[in-house]
Amino acid sequence: MPSNWRALAESDRKEFEANELKKIYETGHWFWNNGELTWMTGLHYLYCNWWKIDIGHPDYRRSNAEKAYLWWDIERDENCGGLVEITNRRDGKTFFSMCMMYHATAVSFDQHSGIQSKTNDDAKKEVFIKALIRPYKKLPDFLKPQDDGNVDPKTSLNFTQPFSRSGAKENKLKKVVLDSYIDYESVEENAYDGAGLLRYVRDEFGKVKDAPSACPR
């Protein structure tokens, strides 16, 4: 992506933003990778170009590309319940999983996505705040749905009507309200019982000590 895209003339900037959204949610992106024509899924393109992690923009990694291809198939397979991933440390899996959750929830109406981790504190600090909220706050406005106006979410990211006191800009209020949200819960196995989640991430599920590890019903 061009580093100066915000400085483009309005018509060119609008065209650029529309093309980015098309890549992220419809077509994916083709590019030459060391002489090899390579396709990135929309999710992987969002992750590499816009989802800033703790070291900045993620590098293109073949392992992430293959995971994104696999996830592309999983989302289209009604008989598949999800993905269990075992990786090395510092692989970026938590950031990638939060990008995956955001990618789906940020364009869905009346949906709920949820997070659990090995401890209650990790679910909040290491997953929700570090891997979801911090990258979300750095996204440009055209990649954000209408939110509730909370500039520093602590418990849930709400794509709802802004609070009357939020002081949201008038042009932001013109966005469609999804009434969807992402939150986190405690380690208890029934924390999301009956929630009917759109996306669910259980981070570090093999390290849970205070409660049995289980997916929501």
C-alpha cells in the first residue's frame, strides 16, 4: 500500500479505499513474490498491510499464508468446527487470530464473538487489549465499522450506536450500525454456554489450570 495514501486527492483516496475493501472482503490479492505469482487471502492481506502488531506491520510468512488458505477453506466448510493450532512461541498466532475474529465480526450484523485464555488476566491483557484493541485503534477509519465511541475499550469492542456523550464525528454517525461485538470471558468452561458465537478463540488452551478447557456450547 502507498505510504501517502491519505494525501491522495479525495476521488483517488476513495478509489484506493474501495479497492482495499474489495481485496480484504472479496478477491484477496495477487502479487509477485520473488518471481512467483502468489495469492493472499483477504484476511492475510488485512493482517500484513493494516493489522499492526507489537513489532509493527507483520512480515509476509509462508506459514501464515498457508494458515490463511486453510482458514479460507474452514470458513466455507459447514461440517468443520474450527482449527486447533500448535506453534512455536512468538509466532504471532494470537495477533493473527484476533485479526481473523475482527475480519468476520466487523462486517456481520447482530453477531457476538468471544475470547478465552489460560487465565482471566491473560484474556484481558494479552489477547483482548494487546492483540485486538491496540491494532484496532491503529486502523484507518474506512476499515472500522460504526462503534460506540469508546476510545479505549476494556471489556468489549462494540459495533453499536455511539453514546450520546461520545462526541463522535457527524460523518462517523452515517455508518451502518452492525449491533455486533467482541468480548472476553473467564476461563470457566461454561462462560459462553449458549452464546451462539460467530467466532471463538481459546488462546493457550493447553495451559489452563483453574478450569477445564472446553469450547462453548
